[in-house]
Amino acid sequence: MIIWYKSFLFHSFIRWVQAECKKLGDTDNPEVSDFLKKAVRCLKERPVLFKYCAEEVANMRHHALFRRFISALTRGGPGGLPRPIEVHAHDPLRYVGEMLGWLHQALASERELIVVLLDPDAMTDSGPTSRRQSLRDGDSSRGEHDVTFVLDRIFEGACRPFKVRVEQVLQSQPSLIVSFKLSNTLEFYGYTIAELLGEDTALCNTIWYLRDAAQQTFFNILKSRGEKLLRYPPLVAVDLSPPPALREGISLLLELIDTYNSMMVPASGKRPNFDPVISALLDPIIQMCEQAADAQKSKGSLARRGRTSSDPSGNSRDSISVDAILSKNLSTSVLSAESSSKIYLINCLSAIQEPLMGQEVATSYVNNLRSMIEAHIRALVDKEVDGILRKCGLSNKMPYIKDYGSNDDARPLADVVETSPQMLLECLKAFYGIVTGTEGSLPEFEQVQVPRLRSDACYGLARVLAETYELIYKAVTDPKNNYPDPRSLVKHSPEQIRTILEI
């Protein structure tokens, strides 16, 4: 009989508590009476009845919050102040930011109410990272689970209208900068709200979904921009300067970096990786420049073939003279076109590298650019050296000179037609004429726009020429090559050539 009475009283008690909880949905900011707090505390002895109470509170506050959110979106506050959030629908950043701000503020208020009702023994902190600490450690995780369950149910209703409106913003084709800022704003509020509500909740999952959608919109814009650049690569300017599209891309990237550096980061979060953004923006620009350089090189090759087909001279190697060698420009045009394309790429890559130096988020990409520039400078130097050696007639002789020491049974170089004393004499005279400047001049790479890189190219050219001459000098002066008068062929020592080349 006592058990029956006790059960009857508990059911009557729960009906009263449920009736009181229903009243919590009638006002926006209800107050919890001390008697209701004591009643809920007593209900904790009956987990099933306590769950009914929590569900009632969740349902009531769910409907109340939904009404408040729709009112804030469409009607605004009392008397029209604050103004409806949808008034700012034309400004995507402010529109989404105000919706997130409203949800965050409402979450803080709802959490305070629910903690006071369901866990009245808890101490709350109204700061942005409020955390409940139970006086009884054994009840801490259970109480927090109850609060999270109720809050998740309350904010479920706001997820759909919020999601629909943000998706409409993303479908309106916002600009690249706006979509990037939207992604950052959603990520910031995602972490901030997760601290109050918990990560695996409806509202947090909605925010993370919309963050991913904003990021996808951002990268889709970058992809479309890159495809357009690759579809219509620019013509190479006469002065081999970078195209305007490259400068526009760098200006846009610097603006994105400023936005990234100034973005808000919650204590529990971290800045997202920025490398994919840099690659998505700059990789198509670099490919565009490479396409333009290839087109420039192809034009030079076509022009050379046209001149070659109309050249009546044959390929005989009868008598050879210094004047004939220095005036023979058959392959120079090709190398000039290839060199121009290399210089163009160096100018483009350096125009990307220079503004990014000092930007911490771009350190890795800048290092990659530096490696690419160095590789192009080496290729440029090799092409120009090869052109000079061809012009002097030394190009087809260098394989014999480089290999003479590797084969002990090889014939002396003096007995080889290509490296005979007479042939080498005429070629070295031409080489001295170019090096000393009496019969032409070495390339100075005036069209390389960065002075430091221009200096590196000039130094690299001089160094390779000096090393090449040193190989020739050693081969000619080696007694086993049977040159009758080596000094008449190599009139300058390698040190003298280095002095002439200023290295």
C-alpha cells in the first residue's frame, strides 16, 4: 500500500512538474522558481520520470526558440529594433554573421536556463567558454549529458531555416573573397558553439556542413578562374614582362592572406591549412605562363625552319675561318626563342615570388618557386653556353674533349679530325673574340627584370664558360694528346679567362 501511494504521489508530482515546464515555453526568458528546482532535484531519483521532464522542457523550448528565430529573421525586435536580420540579405557576410551571432547568444541564454533547471547544484560561468562543474563528481558527466540532450533538441528547429538561408547565399554566386570569409566565419562559430553545445549535435553538424559548402563554393570559383586562364593564355609581351592576369592573381592572393591572418580563431580551434588555397590560385597561373612560353618557343622554331629551308648553303665542312664561325647564326634564332621563353618564365615566377616573401603562410610555396626559378636559370645558362659554343664551332668537339681521359686506348685528340690543331685554332680564336668582346659580346640578360636574378644568370654563364675552357686547356696541354705547340692554341690560362670574365 505504501508503495502504491508513493507511486501515485510521484505521478501526480510529475504531472505538476510537466505543467510547470510547459509554462517555460510561454515566454522568451522564463524564470525558474526555487520550488521547481527542488522538484526537479527530487525527480533525479527516478531517471525515467526525470527524462519525461527533460523531454517536456526540450519540446517547449524548441518551439519557443523556433518562433523567436523566425521573428528575429522576419520581424525584428519590439518596435522594429533591432531590425530584421533579413534586411541584410544583400550583404552575405553581415547576413550570415548576424544569424550566427543570434544563435550563439540564444544558446548561451538557453544553456543558462537549462543548467539552472536540470542541474541546480551546478555553478555556471557566463563567459564565452562556460563550463559546468558539478559539486558532485559522480553526477558531472550525467548532468552534462542531460543538458546537451535538451539543448540539442531545442536548437534542432533553428537548423533548417538557418541552413536554407545560408545555402541561398552560397547559390547567389558570392565573390571569391566573400565566400572565403563566409567559410572562416562559419568555422569560427562552429568551434565556438561546439564549446557550449557539444560537437555531435544538430546545430554544430549543420554549421560544419555549411562550412564545407562555403569552402566548396570558394574552390569552385578558383577552379573556374584557373580554367578560364588556361583556355585563353596571353601572348608574351615584347619585353617579356609578366601578363596582367598574373598581377591580378597575386593581388587577389595577398587580399586572401590578409583575410586569413586576421580571421578569428577560438581557443579550441586552429587556423586551417592555407596551402591548398595558394596552390588552387597560383598553379593555374604558372601553367598559363608555361603555355605562353611554349607558344613563344614554337614561333621561334617555325621562323628558324623557314630560314633554314631558304638557305642555299650546304653542310660541307671544307675550310673554316673565324669570320665564318662568328657570322654563322643558323641555330642562334632557335636558342634565342628558347632563351626568351626561359626569361619570360623567370620573370613570371619572380613576380609571384617577390610579393609572397615574408608571408609566413606562403613559405613552402615560395621555396618551391625559388627551386623552379633556379632550374630555369640553369637551363637558360646552359642554352646560352651551348649557343656560344656552337657559334665558335666548339660544340661538336666538347664530347671528344670530355671523354679523352676516360679511355686509355683512345686516339690522341690531335689525330682526331674534329679536334685537330687547325680546327681547334680557328674555334679558340672565335671563343677568345667573344669572351674578350672584340668579336661580339656575351649575353647580359637585360630582359630579366629582377637585378639579383640577372646577376645570377650572368655569373652562371661566365662560370660555365670558364669551366669549359679549363677542360679544353687541360686537354690541349696534356702531352698524350700529341698537340705539337699547345701554347699556340691556348694562349690564355684558365685563370686569365676567369679574370676576363670577372669571376
